[in-house]
Amino acid sequence: MIKRSFQNRSKDIILPLYKSLVRPHLEYCVQAWRTHLVKDIKLIENVQHRATKMITDLHGLTYEQRRSKLKLTTLETKRLRGDLIEMFKILKGFDTTSLDIATNQLFHRRDHSLKLFKFRFNTNIGKFCFCK
């Protein structure tokens, strides 16, 4: 839709549109549902790849070069950062609704309150979910 709607595809126009319209949809609820298959990660990353390709100033560069010039990180890195922030909020008590759930169901704490035990799973559903 962005490609069809805007003829001027400069960095100043495409980048804010991508960050405000597209990326929130890609990052929505990633802590609850996380892609773990390589094909799914590549599929989602290709959305950002196509968005950076639209910028006329960056034609002829590789995806990594375009990403570094636009100061964008990979979506997988953003998901990992979101997981770390959510874990920090739970452990430090900033997210009180998740703290009760986390202490009872999600994490088995060992010797002290900041040492976590990782549960073992037989299926990929539990293995790659943030909450377990």
C-alpha cells in the first residue's frame, strides 16, 4: 500500500511510514507468540527487507548495508530485546500482574530470587514460548 500510495520514496518519507504503520504489526504480541522456524523468521524479516528496498537513495546496496544506513535492527533482535525487557519487568516487580503468574507457574526459582530454572519440554510449542 505504501509503495502504491507514495511516488516520492525518499528516506524521510518511507522510513517513518514503515516505523509507524508496518513495524507495529510485525512486533505485536511477540512475547506471547514467537516464531521459531527459520522459514517463518525469514518471511517476517522479508517485510522489512522489502520496505528498505523501496527507498530510492539506497538502491544497489545489500540489505545489511541498507539496514545500517537506516539504523534499523533485525526484527529477531527486536524480539529478543522485548523478551529481555519483559523478563526484567517481571523480575523487578514493575509488572505486578505478570509477577504473580510468573512466580507461580512460569519460573521455578532456585537458591535466590534471581536464579531461574528452565523447564524441559517435549514439543516445540512450549519450548519456544516466552512464558515457559
